[in-house]
Amino acid sequence: MQQQSMTQKAPPLLLPPRRAAAALGLKEYTVRKWLETGFIKGIPCGRKRLLNVDALRRKLDETG
């Protein structure tokens, strides 16, 4: 039996705005404003939006 390589990436961490803000040390208001203005994009999930925390962290590193 062949062994599969471990090159698969882990799935992205998707969190609602409140938890994403807490994970990154930001205010929830700021994250929600960024969603509203289009600075960041959320993934629709029912009535909510989820944020890719790693992508948001990279965006903050690029701009800041």
C-alpha cells in the first residue's frame, strides 16, 4: 500500500466576526465595519458571515 504525502493543507479557520476579532486582538466593531466597507470579505453561512482568520491576519500584515 502506498503512503500518501502530508502535503495537504489544513482547512482554514473560519470564525464569526466577534470571535475573529477576539482571536486577532481587534474590536468587533472594527471587524464589522471592515466587512461593511468591503475592506475584508466574509463567507456567507446562513444569515451570518464567517471570516478566514489566516487571510485576515495576512491582510493586516500587508497593510500595517
